[in-house]
Amino acid sequence: MKEDDENRDRNKGQQSKKKQKPKQGGMAMRGVSRPMAENQIRQHHQKQQDKQQDDQHSKSEEHQQHGGGHQMMSHDQRMQMLHMHHMQTLWVYWMLVMLGFWMVLSPLTFSYAQSMAEPSGGREIWLSLSQRAAIMTWSDIISGLLLIFFGWRSLTPNRPVSMWICCFVGVWLSIAPLVFWAPNAAAYINDTLVGVLVIGLTILIPGMPNMITYMKMGSEVPPGWSYNPSSWPQRWIMIVAGFIGWMVSRYLGAYQLGYIDQIWDPFFGEGSRLVLDSNMSHSLPVSDGGMGALAYTFEFLMGWMGAPTRWRTMPWMVTFFGILVIPLGLVHIFLVISQPVVVGYWCTFCLLAAAVMLPMIPLEIDEVVAMGQHMVQAKKRGDSFWKVFWKGGKPIEHNMDERSPKIMELPQHPWKVFKASIWGMSFPWTLVVSTVLGIWLMCAPAVFGVGIEASAADVNHLGGSLIVVVSVICMGEVVRIGRYINVLLGLAVAVLPWLVQDSNLALNISGAVAGLAVAALSIPRGPVKESYGLWNKYVR
């Protein structure tokens, strides 16, 4: 009986091992993302730190902070982690090869020389129809061959150059339909969607190529900050806004590229068509709607890039994302609000695209400030500026982000996650009222029956739009000081309509009251709810 019991226990143990083995070779091997790899490294560091704390109690706290974070894994250990991660994401590189074959065959499958479209509004472009079809065909074939070759090379670990080349092929596929005015909708949609897939497969799903070999673990919250501006709750709202802007701009671009014959506008009738076919729009060598779609594509994708510590580990990416959102976003907004002045008409979907972009600016500025603070501190410590910029820097301190909710809580606790997504923004009643007054100034000429061609209407349209832009951006606490710009804008709106010849008394009085109110409301700072480390002295 005793031997039977022992045999039974031994058989149960063997069966248990057999059940456990597929876990490692099955689901675990189907693929992981870079955040999972980062978590593995973080767990490794935590074990090493616990071991160091047991064995080296005599070391000072300063040495632990500066010696433990990024030097605890040897080169061999990092390479072993890299090979394991590559094996678990092998499907990604096969997908690149498959997409390469797809692109080589696409011109034959979709026949770019059939159903070719002419740009809207009689726009003249630098290529004939036959040239557009031929160049797009060769562009897709060459791009596909590059994906096949470098995707095949990427099947071998530790080939980051091949991965980056595939990524830039994806970027080119997103740009080519605009540069060459893709001759039909099939060519446009095929290139742009495959371009997004390639970018996602090269630097989003597996993460930055070879980042495991130099990634430095450490602080999640910037020193002195009360929240993490790179957390997923802070980024999901940017991703959603970027996706909405992408869809709106693609619709505008589809009309300008000639794939649809009409543009729908629920408020301004023919205004949208006249704006999109105006001399202002035709002055650009490419479709401005398509360019907007391209910009939103990159913003949407870059919202996914990096871990919640990217303000420290990926300064270059935060910089490029900031450039895309802030200065280029401001240019986009200014072009839209200048439409009634330059063209004489409004465009509903153009305004919608600008309205999507506007809140993205204050939502992104805090991450750029955190990255800049880290760069300054690293430089003062004597670290190489360019090495920190491209590969990240050592943490100034070690902490964990214990405040931000998990993004997976969004379906169960949407309000909690939403509140976390707008940390860094507050809404003083003074700025809210200024925003409302700015909208009123934009609408006032129509209310008082003043034609859009009148100079007084131009002052109200442009001044009101700029007041709205400044008010919303300055709801971001790190740039609250910028509200003083509204003092100048308010005074300008109050005074300038009286100096033009085609003014209207009711419109002038309205502008004077609203402008002076905006100027007065821009003096109080309003409440500041968060802390920003070294930047606190600039929050005035």
C-alpha cells in the first residue's frame, strides 16, 4: 500500500510538470510586448536590489541610488534578455516579410492606372496621371522589397539597423501618397494603412530596437512632481484625440485628393468646399487635409511609444512628439482660424480638427517640461547631453508611481481614469469665462449682421479665436503665465474695431465690453493643484 501511494504521488508530480510545461512553451511564447519585457527587467532589478540590501547594509544611501539602478544587469544578462524577447516576438518580423510581399503585389492587385482621380478644384500638380500611377507603382514595389530583405534580416536578433530601416519604410509609405498624389483611393488607403502597421510592428509592439541593452530602470515620477506626466492615463486621452483628428483630416484629404466629389458641411454650406479649394489651400504643394492626417497619424502612434518613464528614458521621442503637437499644432490652428480673414469662409471639419488639436497642447506640455528638467539635471551631474538625449539618463532618485490608476480600470472607473488624464490642467473660472467670451467674439459679427468681409468682423473673428486658443492652452498649469497674452488681445479687440471704416456700433460696443473683460480676467493666476519640481518657480 505504501509503494502504491508513492507511485501515485510520483505520477501526480509528473502529470503536474507536463501540465506546467506548455505554459512556458505555449502562451508565453506566442508573443510579448516591450512593456512585458520591461517588467521582466524591473523584476530582475528588484531581486538584485533585495539581494544587495541583504549583503551590503554598510553602503551609503547615495551609493545605492547612483550605483544600483542601471548597472545591476551585466552585458551578458542584457543580451540574454534581448534574445529571449526576440524569440517571443518572432512573429513580428515574419509579419514584416509578409507585408513586404503584400506591397510588391499591391500595384498588380489594385491596378493604380484604373479609376484615377483628379485633385479637387482644378488644382494643378507637378505630375501627370500616368506619371502618378507609374511612380506609386515603383514606390510600392521598392518599399515591399526593402521590407522583405530587412524584415528577413530582423529574424536574427541584435539587428536594430534593419528594424529602423523597416520603420522608415513605414514612414515613407505614409508620406508617399501625398507627395505623388496617389492616383486612386486604393493606392492611398493601402499605403497609409500598411505604413501604420509597419511602424507599429517595428517600434511599438516589440518596443524600441535593442532598448533592452541600455534601458535604465529607476524613477517613474519626475523629482519634485506630484504626478507622472508620461503615465498611461495621461497618454490615453492624447491617443484618442489623435485618432479622432486622424479620421477628420482623412475625410478632408480624400476630397482634396479627388477620391470623393463633395464635402459635407452641416453649418457653413459651401464654405468647406470654398476653403478646401481656395488659393490659400492650393498654395501648398500637397493636400493640407492629407498633411493633417499624416501629422495626426504620427501623433496617434507616438502616443503609444515608450514606457511610463519615457520622460527620462526617451527624451528624443518626447521632444519630437512635443514638436509635432505644440509648434506644428499651433501652426495648424492658426491656419484654420485665419480662414475667415484670408478666404472669407469657415469650414466645419477644419474647425473640428483644430478643436481636437487645441487641448492636446496643454496636455503634452507638462511631459516636455519634465523631460527638459531631467536633461538639465543630467547635464549638471556631468552626463553627456547627447547620450542622455538618445538613450535616456540615470534616475536622480528612485520612486514608484503609486498615484496613477491603471489604464485597465477605464471600463470600470472611467471618471477616475479621466481625472488622472488631465492632471496638470486646472480650470480657473477666469479662463473659462475668457474662453466663452472668445467664442462670443467669433460669433458676434453674424449675430449683428456684419458681413464676414468687413474689417471689424475680421478683428472679432481673429481676436476671439486667439483668445480661445490662449485661454485653453493656459489651463495647463506649467504655462499659466502665458495668460497675460490675453491682456494684449483683449485690448486689441476692444480698440481696433473703432479705428476701421466699416465698423458697426453694436459690434464695436460688444467687442469693447468683451475685450476689456478678457483683459481684466487674465490678471489673476487662478488655483494651481499640482507640483512641478524645478518648474514651480515659473508657475506664476
